[in-house]
Amino acid sequence: MKPVLDVGPIELSSYALMLALGGSVGFWLTYREIQRRRLDPGAMLTLAVIAFAAGVAGARGLSLLFNLPLYVDEPWWSLLAVWDRGGMVMYGGLLLAAAAGLVYIRLRGLRAWDAADTLAVAWLPFLFFLRIGCFLNGCCYGRPTTSAFGLVAGGAPSNVNFGIRSHPAQLYDAAGVLAIFALLWWMRTRRRFEGQLALTFLILYPAFRFFHETLRGDPRIFLSFGGPFVLSLTQLASVLLGAFAGAAAVLLYPGGTFGAARRRSLSASTPATPSGSE
């Protein structure tokens, strides 16, 4: 683990650096998709900025809500330090980004699921870089293991399973995100309906996270549903999000309840318009 990177006389937070790098890649890929699909650059780039800002705020805000006692005696500016012990909660960022994005989409008259497809492809690498940042920072670590995949983490004993061979859960998550990104990148020129890429992500990633949670070793919130049915808060969110995405995919698929009404030729290019209708 390397929470702080030394660049000459300058010390940089590795997590903050990965967040900045992931954001840069996300905006670059957004612009590439805008050019490829001939979308309105002003509307889509503004949407990306809003979603990014809301996503970081939501992820940090939910983390602060869960870890508020840690900050009672801390200065106010520590609330903004996303790389510290509180970190960020990904699902909080996803929900606030979706809410803020939908408000902007309604105001500009954009097609919601079409815009979601563009952002899903462009911003998956952002999650990849965040998980690399988690690994360097020593947060979101895995439970102890004797398997060949186990790593002995360095860093502060209060942050990681110090000196104990443990699952590199952050790297597992990064690998899962990278695999889903590769699939969506291949699908982006072959989609059959608007929303297919976003819904594929919202089905596959929560399913992956549900099982990935069983390898986590850091403190988390668990909910009991009676007997042996105990889920972490992340697992519960994964189930709900996956169920929503599955139902939406059935409805939007061509031939489904709403699919026939929304069917259009996805191979035809739509020129950019000043109104931002794309």
C-alpha cells in the first residue's frame, strides 16, 4: 500500500491522484463518444460534469453519514478529504449522479436512456481507477486468506489487515469493472435498444458486487432478515439495483411493454442540434 506518493519534494495522495486520473479518462471518453455519435457536445459534456460532481458528492456524503462519529472533533475541511479513513461509498455516488443527471436531462429534453448509455461506457474506467486508489490507500481491503491470491499489505495498521495475508479485494473489483467495460465497449456499436448498455452495467456490476462483498474484510454495515439471512448494506443495494435494471431491461427490450414504442434505427447517425435533443 502507498497512501502517499512522493514526487520529488511534493507529496500526493494516491487516492486523490487516481480520482483525478479516472475523471480525466471519463471526460475524454465522453468526448470521444460525442464525436463518434455526433451528439450535441454542450449538452452531453455539461451532463458529464453534473454527474461527476454529484457522484463524488453523493459517494462522500453517504460515507460521512455512516462514519459521522469519526469527524466530531475534526476540522470542517476534513469532510472534503475523500482519501481519508471515511473514503467514499460508490452506490451513494451512483444514486445522486443519476438523480442530478435526470433533472438536467428533463430540462434539456435529452433522451434519458440514450444519455445513460453514453455515460455508462465512458465512466466505467473511473471506477477502475478508484479501486486502484483504494488499493494504494489501504481501504476496502479483503478478509484474511491462505490462498495464493493473498497479499500482505503495508501501511498503517489501523487502515488494513497489517501483516496478515488477505484478499486484495480492491484489485478484484478493479478487474471486474475492467471486464464489464470491455463488454460494454464491444456492445456500444451493437446495441438493440436505448438503455441496453446502462442496464447491462446495472445488472452485471451489482451481481459481481454481491459476491465480492463476501471477500471484504473492512468494517461494514450488516442487516439481519431473520435466521441466516444477513446481508451487508452494499449487498442489499446490489439486489435492489439489479432487480430494477432487470425489470427495466424487460420493459425496454424491443417487443417488450415499452420497447416497441421506443424502437428506432440505432445504426443511423443523428446530427448535433442546438436544442440538445440528443
